[in-house]
Amino acid sequence: MKSVRNLVLAAGVLALGGCTMYDTYSEVEALNEAQPVGSPFTQALAGEYKTFANERLDKMMDYPDALHFARKGLAAAAGEAVMPEPVTDWNLSEKHIREMAAARGRLVITFDLGGREIAPSTAALAQAKYDCWIESQEEHWLDEGLVDCKSDFMNTVAELEGLVQQTPPPPPEPIEPPPMVPEEAMYLVFFNWDSADLSSGAKNVLDAIAQEVAKNPPTQVVVDGHADTSGSKEYNKRLAFKRANAVRDALTQRGINESLMVVDSSGEEELLVETLDNVREPANRRVNISFR
């Protein structure tokens, strides 16, 4: 059985895309192209969600769950703290609610004890396997034998618990992402609806861009604002330009020479996720930062 959350999402996508709902998966593509920033844990978690979202899309044609976990992956790639799935968000039997609540509690305790810092890759894998398990458990409401990822989660969280007990949390270390290749690099900064304000996740992305530009100065930094289709085209053109200017100003504050930057507004003309007119789509409310 699918949860109400997924049924509503699937119905919305079908209404927007007609018979092409499974062709509209740009958020998965955006995650595939994203350059994760933030802590070693958030970067590893973005990779796990990328694998999971692509598997749900390519192997199972499960667009609602692929979209949901791609969005979690994009948030993790932006350096935001993304938690394991709440048990109450899924349609489970009473027995499985108790079982999964206990499993989630084990995982969160290891995080509170420093598991994400001690063993970021193991912690990221444990969270991804937990989310995979809860999604699979809803699919197989009563049949436990068909549930994916449960044993993987149990093994991984046990390993993480052992590492937490043996190792004190290390002090935070400077993040050293791989060198930027200007022609290949593309960063995305997302915005709330009808807003040009920068979120904490957006500021993490801009911090990473400033560090890369300082180490590998490009010839030009292109800052292109975008909007979704809600509202008029003229209004969205202005709003997208405000978003681009907000990113430019923030990058200037972070030491990037303003003369390097070219600011543009695509408004609602280059959608990351194709929608009908007057649709609020989070992935389309963004600024693209690229280099030349």
C-alpha cells in the first residue's frame, strides 16, 4: 500500500504531466549533477540518496518515492541536516510502527553520540538503509519476507553503535572538496516561494563557491535567476533577477570580485521541472551559478 503522502504526490504529478509522469524526473537529474557541500556526513548522505532515488526511478518506476528521496538528497547536498523518515509519515501496521520507531531511536541516539562525525559514511549508509526499509515496509504492509534494506540497516546501525562506543568524537576539520573544474561546475541555490531570501542551506552553498573561486579563480562567474510558473511572466522575471542579485551580493561579501560576475534572469523560461502555468514547484525556484 502507498501512503497518503505518496498518493497525493502521484496524483498531482499525473494531473500536471498526463501520460508522461514518469518522464518528469528533473529533481533526480539535479541530484545527479549536484556537487555536495557541507560536512562529510551530508556529502555522503547526498550520495546515498542519489543511489536510492535512481534505483526507485529506473528499476521500479516509482516516481513519487524517487522524487521524495531526490529532494532529501538535494537538501543534504546543500549541506542541510536531513533526518531519517518520521514513522508517522508512512502507512504501517501497529507492529511495524513499534519496530521502526525503535529502530529510528537507535539511529538517532548514535547521531546524538557523535556517529555522524565519527563515521560519516557509515552513518549516512545507516540512514539511507533505514529510509529504504520504511519505504519497502509500507509497500509490503504485512509480508516481512519481501522487505528490502532491513537487514542492511540492522548490520550498519550495529556497526555504527560499536564505533560510537569505541571512539570519542573528533574535532571538526576543514572541508576540502575536490578542485573545481570551471567548465563542469554548476551550483544550485534554492529559494522559498515568492522569496529572494537566502536560507542557511543556500549560504552553505555560497560559502563553498567562495572557497573554490579563491583556490581556482575562473574568468567569469555567471549568476542566473529562475522562478516557477506561479504568477505572471513579468513578475517572475523581476523576482528571478532579485534572487540573482541576492546571490551576487552574498558572493561579493564572501570576497568574490563583483567585476567577475555576470547577473541574468531567466524568469520562468528555463524550468528544471516542466510544469503547467501557475504551478508552485520548489525545484524551479533557484539560481544557477556556473563558471567560464
